[in-house]
Amino acid sequence: MKFKSTKRFGPISTGHRQWKHKGHCSYVHGYGRYVRLTFEASELDERGWVMDFGDLKDVKKWIEAEWDHRVLIASDDPLLPQLKELESHGGILLNVLPDGYYPGIEESCRYLYDMLSPMIQKKTNNRVEITRVEIWEHENNSGEYVK
């Protein structure tokens, strides 16, 4: 049997561009994203907790540094040079994602999982793992990455 707990962060004002989309999602647009992390452990800590939510300040800070008021762009976006030029003039704050990641909510879930899992495992001495990342781009749409 496993124990679970969840923590929600947000809203985090984040823009992105889905350059491969043939419609309006190819334009830079944004949402107040919410992130929910699900933590699992086979054993609770000495306080009876899966995860000490007070020990997630660094996780919150990392997410905000990556996303808050930033525009997420794929590394293969053909407008990347123009967007970087706009950034150099103070018109946009970019986060160019590593190769293989895309800025939509499903890929954003996978990105957060890949980046945050090592942080959680280190701080809990491998007792706790993230097993689900869910992101809402607004109240009607969400994506998930499940381990």
C-alpha cells in the first residue's frame, strides 16, 4: 500500500506558443496555470506525513523562476531568433525549453516531472516520489503526466 498527498501551486502567469499548430494556438498566448504534484511513499515520515509541504519553498521558487511572466518556447521554434530579438529589447521574457520538450500543458507536465523528481528524491532520501503532475491552463483544460 502507498500513501499519497498532493500540493497545488498557482496561479502562475505563463505564456507559450505552439508553433506546430495550424490555428490560433500558434500565436503567443497565456494562462494562469495551476500545477498539482502528487507525492507517494510506502512509509510515512516521523510526523505521519508523505511530504512536508513546508519544505517545498524551493520547488515553488523554481517553478516561478521557470514560468512566472515568461513565454515558453520550443528550442526548434522557427521564430526563436525574432523572439530572442524582442527579448533583447525588453518586450518579452523567454524560457527556451531544452530539446525534446514543448510548451503545451502535456509536455509541461513531463518537463516538471523530469526537473522536480530529482529534487524531491534528494530532499526525502528517496522515500518520496512524484507520481503525477497535473497542470490546468484554465478551469476547463488540464493535462497530466503519470509515472
